[in-house]
Amino acid sequence: MTKKDLQQQLKESMLAKNAEKTSVLRMLISSITYYEIQKGGAGYEANDEDVLTVIQKEAKQRKDSITEYQKANRQDLVDKETSELAMLQEYLPKQLNEEEIKAMVKDAIQKTGASSIQELGKVMGTLVPLTKGKADGAIVSRIVKEELSK
């Protein structure tokens, strides 16, 4: 997914008069532009990995907001954030389920020879490139800790 692809989808959603999708795409393109400015100024162009990073960041923000709004008992805002999160997830790669993550964790533990929780960093170093964009780092970390604690 590139910034140009998102801009094309923005045009299409505007023509279709899909206000919610238009709003999410505008926010996403704005966040990518801000990322480009932070990364290298006017001449920097976000690559596919940069776009994925921004989408993940925005999705995480939505998840955090949903949790906070639920605590504040603001169902209207929970619904809005949930809807935006669903749209953002369309642009993310298919997420790994816990069983797939466990299999990867066991493989990484075997490859690194890790045997205790003190070697968490070694295992995570192996897993992060494999799971980036496909699994929540907190879930991966939790599963690694569980497996190393056995």
C-alpha cells in the first residue's frame, strides 16, 4: 500500500460520498505526510514500510482510545473509534492468530537456544522482523514470556 494508492482511494470515496471512509483516509494521508516531514523533510517520500508503520500506529491509537472511552462509559466514541479501527485494519496485513504466533515463538526459542526469561531479548530480536505488521508486539512478548517460563 502506497500513499498514492491511498490518495486514489480517497478520490473514489469522495466521489462515492462515503463520508466516514473519506475522513479516515484524509487522517491517514495527513499522518503519512507528517511522518514524511519528520523523517526527512519536503523531499522524503514514504515507502511501503513507512506507510505500514503509520497505519499500525493509527490502529494502535484507536485501540487505546477504545479502552479509555469504555472506561469513561462513552459508547458513542467507542463506536466511532471501532468503526475507524475496522477501516484501518483493511490496510494492514492479515494478523497472525495466537496458535501461529506460538509456533513461531517455539521455533525462535529452538533456533536461539534460549532457556530462561533472561533471554527474552534474544528471542524477541528473532521474532520482531517476522511478525512486524502481522501481530501485536505485546501479544508476541506475552507468548514468549509464557514459553520461556515453562
